[in-house]
Amino acid sequence: MLCALRLGPVRIGQLGRVIPGASKKVLTQILRKFESENIVVRIDLSDLVLHVEYQLHQEVRESVEQLLDHVSKWGASFMALQGKASALKERM
């Protein structure tokens, strides 16, 4: 869910498509919990039609981006090591 939110404001229906099988009720409960813990911001854009979006707090978004950057770098290093190990096995 945090990965989907890091790209910018999203509606609950969009989150439901990203997380198949999650009910709207459960997503709403999670988002309310995140909002109470200052992880997400609820943006009420309602005029005549109910329109609510959620986005990560700036500090949380930066933290998630740093975490994903580290995981990505680790993954690249791991894949490089796997390639080297495979090359060594082939030589033997």
C-alpha cells in the first residue's frame, strides 16, 4: 500500500485495484489508522460528489523512497553476486 501511495494522491478505489482481494472496509480501516498515526494525509476534495484522496506525509514518502532505493541497490548487488556464482559453477 505504501508503494502505491508514494507515487502521489490516490483514491481508495485505486488502492483496491492495487491490492486485489482487500475489501473497501479493510482499506478504509487501515487508512484511518495510518491517518491517526500521521503516516497518510486524507484530502477531502468533495464538492457535490464524495471525493477523497490519500497521500503519504512528506517525511514518510521520503523515508519510503530511501528504503526502496536501498532495497533496489541490494537487489542489484545480489543479482550480480548470483551471476558471478553461476559463472564459477560453470567453470568447474
